Amino acid sequence: MEKSQSKANLNSEEIARYARHISLPEIGFKGQEKLKQSSVACIGTGGLGSPLLIYLAAAGIGRIGIVDFDVVEYSNLQRQIIHTTNSIGQLKTDSAKQQILKINPSCRVDLFNQKLTSSNALEILETYDVICDCSDNFPTRYLINDACLILNKPNIYGSIARFEGQVSVFNLKEDSPNYRDLIPTPPPQELIPSCSEAGVMGILPGIIGTIQATETIKIITNIGDPLNGRLLIFNALKMRFKELKLKSNTENRNIQKLIDYKSFCSDVKVKNEVDCDIKSISIKELKILLSQSSNEIQLVDVRNPNEHNQYSILGSKLIPLSTIESGEAMNEVKTLTAKKKLYVFCKSGTRSLRALKHLNKFGIRGINIEGGIEAWNNESIN
């Protein structure tokens, strides 16, 4: 791996700070100097980026680049531990830099207060030795992957959902697998619940992000056995790790240029059997319908109880998606819709589509409310 600057000796303060690293024969003075000379780019300063940045700074990484355009919100604090209550409203990059410099003032921190795109990714990432994918969406993951392939950079991948997380190391060697070998085709966007919809155990990104930091340090110091060709899966509820082997497909490495990744991911549609019989209605149409014949309509909210309690459509019945998919609520839905027409909504239309797909299997037909509660709040009858 090429170093971002010339050999750097350790001063007395650094020798004291990194004494426990230096005591390890596998790292020693030489390994600690490699860490000081190295540069790492982190895309995302959320749940995964928080522990990763904290531990990379503490480990003595000489230069860290942070790419993010979001601001700190209260809902972040449950898992994004690099930010504090005093950070609310700040750019996440600024908040993260402040914490990094408190941990290690000698670390150089580059901030990119912008969204990573096809037009800026190569320029931003090309000067860093290792790229850490701490993003939370498919378009950005494919963008990071393809940029790393073009630039020949190792990509430390992590992802989380609810109680499960994944980690792998992509593009470490010429024949290494990459993200396209794990997920060749992006899943349909309408079937992917967001973190706010599905929820996430706060400690989970801490575990996965820390493993990403571990792999980064191993690669820079050239020690141990990185997760090259291996996908590590962690289940927090069962407290179990399992490992899957990944094979490299030569065709997935043939990336010559970056594309429009939002279109690439959004162009994937749900297969016909998922929604061929599912009708939909706009919020404006629904409000007109409710004003004319509300007694003939059964509104069902398939969000979680805490979401429903915060705000919902008047007269709607809470039946969480999980109880529909488990079969627990099937009789209740049948009873509610025996004499009324079923209209289903969630936050944005994703979970309601899944619910209707499942209900269809049992002969229960309903109509999906496009845009969900978000569209309801934004729409008014003119």
C-alpha cells in the first residue's frame, strides 16, 4: 500500500500514547509509524462512522477524511456516539472533527461537507489509502464500490438493520470480491424499509463499526487475516456470528466509469407477482373519498406502535406489519374488512405494500396509500 507521506518517526508523547500498540510484536514501532503515515476516508458519520472514527483517531491514523452532508438530530444520539446533545443542529462532519481532535489533537481531519456523488467521488477518495463505507443506502454503496475499483482502493464495508449487521473487506487484492459480488442487483427500493421505519438496536452499529476499524488497522499494518472473501454476519438477539464465503466474479470488476447510481437503484422494480394485484390511491384522492364515504373505509396503519402513537390518521386501526407477516393479526384484518374496504398506509408506502402483498396470499384485497403518513401531512385539498 502506498503511503500518503514520507516516513514519520514517533515523538516521546506518541510513544507514550501508543505504548500498548507498540508492545504488540505484530504492530511495534514500525506498525505504529504506518498508522501515523496512513490516510483513511470515512463516508458517513452516523452509527457506523461514529465508533470507526473514534477508534481510528485513538489508534493514531495520521489523516482522516470525513464525507457527510447531514446535521445532528436527537434521533441520532441513540447510536451515533461521536455526537452529543450539544451537537444538535451542527453539521455531522464538524461535530465529528471536534470529538476526534479531543481524542487525538495530532490527527489531521479533512472535511467534505457534501454528498458523495459520481462527479466528486474519484477526486475526494483518490488521495486516501483505505476507504470505509459507513453509508446507509444502496446508491452510495454501489458508488463507493465502483470508485474503489477504479482507484484500486480497499473498501471496508459495513451495514446494519434492526438486530443484524454485516462486515466485509472488498477489493483488497486483484482477485478480491467486491460489493457487486455480494449484491449484484440492487433490491427494489419500495421494499427496503429505512432505519427510521425498521428501527435499529443502538449498540449494533457500535459493534459493526468497531469491526470495520479493526479491519482497517489490520490492513494498514499488514497483520492478521482480513475479511477478504468473507462476509461476517452478526445477530445481536442470538449473540452469534456466522461467516459466508464470497467469490469474485471477473465481470463485476469491469467498471470503467461512475454512473447515476440513484437511477441505477430506483430503476429496479418489484417483480410482477408482488404488486400486480395491488391497487394504489393518492392522498388527495383518499381525503376526498373520506369526506364522502368514510363509513365504508377501513384504514389500517402498519407502522410500529410508537410511530402510531406519535401521529396517525384519525380513525385508523394499528396493525403492525410484523403481526401481519407472522399471521398473528390475520383474523383481526378479516374481521375489520368483512364489510369495509381496506386501505393500508405506513410512513412512506413501503411497509404498506409489503403488508398488502402478504394479505393477498390469504385472499384479502386492499389498496395501498401512496406516500403514507408523510404524504398525508404534506397534502391538502385545494
